[in-house]
Amino acid sequence: MRIGVIGGGAWGTALAQVAARGGAEPVTLWARELEVVASINAERVNHAFLPRVELAQSIRATGELSELRACDALLVVAPAQHVRSVLTQAAVGSTPLVLCAKGIEAGSKMLVGEVARAVCGQAPVAVLSGPTFAHEVAAGLPTAVTLACEDAGLRARLGARLASRSFRPYASDDVAGAEIGGAVKNVLAVACGVVEGAGLGQNARAALIARGFAEMTRFGRARGARAETLAGLSGLGDLVLTCSSTSSRNFSLGVGLGQGRAAAELLADRRTVAEGAFTAPVLAEAARDAGVEMPVTDAVVRLLEGAEPGAVIADLLARPLRDEGH
């Protein structure tokens, strides 16, 4: 199975490395940035996004989306807000798509899988999600993910192709659950970064992870996800990782917000995307549409809009007491 990767950032490059380890076929990596294409092909390193990692010889980078049409499956790693545009340009036909971006599209409030089905109606859709930092995956450190696809045969073929001694995909048919966990955890990671930046302590972070997971579960079940998927690698597993480390772009964004810095300033400093900043307002609106209460998500939206961290935190702590199951 020939694998193509759409997106030459850190995660796309790491997944190209995964695909290179998992099979003998060449891997084609599409990147928008011409300097990324040049450095990978000439030096076997993505200096812009994943420096100090030597890439497999079987990875070939390209700036032409048309070169992906010879692939048997495509890993789509473009940021969530750009997936529609990239898939429209790529014209993938019926080539299976493995969606690796985590977010909800602004405006439509569609999950990335729903966007892919709208743009590429003939293409089977799978989702790869879980607790993953790109630099660890690329370095071959042990990693486990959820690979969700409704087609059992395709799910098995993709899993076998991507698996290696250091990369272990666990199968699921709950595509919505895998997507929702990945999207919501980005927003909750921003919130946990705020706790760190404001110096509120480890007790507060643990409480926020638990209450955030309750929000994830409520929203996920309202959108058709299964609770056991949200409690797995793509939900709780990813949540714990990204809420606990400055290697997470979303957590780092939250640290800055908790220190009182403006969101515009923090986002302008970044070459890479903190998806939680774009997902938070869309998620909050989608939750209201579904009648789901998500106070932590609402608090992140307020902070991104410029509210003072102390006031937002005080409002959260002043909420009425309730049963933990709600």
C-alpha cells in the first residue's frame, strides 16, 4: 500500500516516518513550503518543523498535490481549518483518506470527517488520533493510537500498513468518537495551560482534566460518539498528554494566556497552529446548538477574546455546586 501524506509540518513529517517504517513502498509527502520540500529531499531533515530527526530514504517530498494521485491511501495532516481547501485542490477521487487533523471547521461546525465526506464523497474515511507528540513518534519512541474506520477491511489493511514495533494502532469503528476526543482535548489543553500560567497548582489541573473530560463526554455522546471511545486513547489518553506538557502547542498557548498575555500576540509568534484557539469558539457554539453545557470551553473562549484570567477563573469557581455526574 503506497502512502501519501498531505501536510509537511511536524506531525505530517512524523507520520511519513511511521509509514516508511511500516512498509517497503516509497512514501510521498506533500508540503506547501518549498523550503521543506527541498530540505527533506536534499538533506533528509525537515529543518523548519522537525529538526534533528533524520528521515527515511524512502520518503520523497513534493510541492505538487497531483503527485499524490498514485497513492493507495492518504494521511491528511493539514490543519483542520484548511482541510476543505486542500482536499478540494487534491481531487483525490476514491482514494481512502486517513484524517489526522484535530478540530471542528469554523462556520459549518463540521468535524473534519464530515468535511472530507462533503468534499470527497467517493473516498472512504478513517481517523487516526491519540496521545502523540510528533518528535517522539518520529524518533521511534513507543506510541499507541486509535485508528477508527467503519469499513473493517480497510481498517485492518491500514492498521497493518502503519504498525511497527514502536507504533501501535488500536482499531475502532467509532469515527465520530475518535474525532471528537481529538478536537475537544485541544481546547481543554489551553485551559490547563492557563492553570499553569496563573500558578494555580497541580490540584487545580487535575480537577480541570477530570471536569474537562466530563464536558468531552457530554458533547461526544450528543454527537453520536460512544463513551468507551472517549475514555480511550483518542479521548482521555490524548487529553492527559496535552494537558500536562509544554511540548503541547495548545498547553503553551494557555500558559501565556494565564500569564496575562494577549491571544493575538501569542498566536502571532507561532509558525505552527494551536488548533484549540480556532476550535474553542466553534465548539462552544456547537455545544449550545446541542444543548450541552461546557463551562470550561466557554471560559477558554472568554480568555481568547481578551477577558482577564483572574475574573474568568473566579467565575468558574463560583458556579453552583452540583452532583459530579453532571
